[in-house]
Amino acid sequence: MKASLFIALSSLLYSSLAQADQSLSYPKMGPLVSFTAPDDWEAEMKDTSLFVLSPDGGDVIIEVMTMEADVDDQKGALEEAKSTVDQDFKELTLDHLGTTEAKGLTLSMYSGNGTDKHGEALINMLILKHPNAKHPILFSIITSMESASKYAAATTALMESIKATDSDAAKPMASESTGAVQKYSFPDKDNATFEMEVPADWTLEADAKGAWISSTDKKFTMNVIPIDVEHIEDGMTNITQQVSGKYEEVVWNEGGEPKVHIDEATGNTLISSEGVGKGGGYDHKLGVYQFAKKGSEKFFILSAWSPLKLADGPNGEAALKMLMSVKLH
């Protein structure tokens, strides 16, 4: 639940627009991972790295490389990943968005930004652990900030396509096949305009007014509120004020404005506001997210709370997965 979460959400919300036609694998000899990219993107091996460039000449630069760190040395792998960009980018930030297992791989995702001689850039890094590899694979995606929205769907679809090439390793994890999630649908599964996946062992209580979700340890809570579209102008403001009212002081968006992403092609809009609430003995990490689709009768606001010291732990990772699973119909 960090500020950079908005970037991940806004990208994933519109991933259905991507066209991924070109199949690529790495490394060249004995490939461990494969992925797809738009067929007009240029792919080239240089030394031991695979580079993939967007057709405009490099508004998106992707590098796939084998790391020197041991496959189980997460700290060392992160330091090595940072070293590949920190000499080129000033004011570099890189936040951990979560670690998950999918398609035969363990993926740790980091996101941030930095500034080089060409301007500000969005930096996404995935550290991939293959069960048969001795070293992790680093998957870096650097996008100029001016082109981040333009290529959000393509880069997100590309990241989602990454999988282990070993057929056994690439089989779905047991948690996927045994129903490790429960699905919340509004108003119901047959007529859903909003869907979201919730961990199977979390509490999910739903009715016509929305849903209340809490983690197993009761340290994270989320409220899903459907609101008539006629109130869309003040819905986000009102909910944010309600959340703020629980605390002595709240700083939203580090003193800035909520972040807004509008996709004209899909009619989807995401507004994200994150803050820290102080009072009651300890600080809380807060989030208010508005999901809307053009032409729908309802829009949806998700408000979330977690103790600040626990925001980046397992509950935070689960919350990120929930938000990334949101679908509007």
C-alpha cells in the first residue's frame, strides 16, 4: 500500500488492451522463462542479456539478465538490481510491491522512478526465481514517464505473460487449483459489474450495500462501497473525509492531490489516494481507491486500513493482489 501502488493498479486495470504476439524466451541456451511481447517490438541478445525495445526507438527498454546473486539471497539480489540503474538515474526510488508465486516462478516486484538525461522514467523490476536455477533472473522495464500511460497495457500484459518454460514448473500452483481465493461480485456473480478476488481464509461479508473484508489476523480491513453514478463528483471526497475523521491527523498523498488515470479506450477510471493516519496510539496506513466505468450505473470506492508497521507485510501483499484483481464490466 505504497504511493507507487497507483502505478501498478492503473497499469493492470487496462491490461486488456495489450496485443502480445511475439514469443520470447531466456536464456538463449536452456531457456528458463518465456514471455510475449508486441510483434513490432525489437528483441536482440547483447552479450548475456536480452533487450526488448518499443518501436519508437526506446521509450520502453526491457532487459532480461541472469543475476550473480544466489537464488535464495533476496537482499543481495535487490542490491544487485539497484546497481544496474543507480548510476544512470538520479533521485532513484524503488519500492517493494510484493512477492507472489505464479506460473512456476517466484516473482518479487519492485517499482519506482528516477531521472536521467532524457527526463523522468518509470522503473519496474521483477526478480524471478525458477525452481531449477541457481541464480535469479532480473526482468527490468524502464519507460519514459511521458510514455508510461501509452504503453501501460502492453508492458503489463508482457509482465503477466512471464512463465517458467519447464512444463512441470509452469503448472498452476496448488493454491490456484484448490481455490485459494474467494470471489466477491456485485451485485451477484451472474450480473457482476464489479469483481475482486479475496484470500480464501479472510473474512468476506457482503450484501446489497457492498462488502466488508478483514484479514485472518484482523490487522487489515477493507470496505467496498457501490455508489450511484449521480454522486460520482463528490463520492471520493466524502469517503476520504469519513476515513480521515477517525484520526487526529492524516497526511494524504504526501501533501499532494489524488492520482487520476483515465483510459478513454475502455472507459475505465481509477482515482487513488493513500495516506498515513496518526492518533489512537499508533499510525495507520490508509487507502481510498475509486473504480469507475463509463456508462455504468454504479462506481465503486474501496477504503482500506492497516497498522503502518504491518503495511508492507503479508497483509499488504495480499491487499495488493486484491486491488490488482479488480475487474469492471
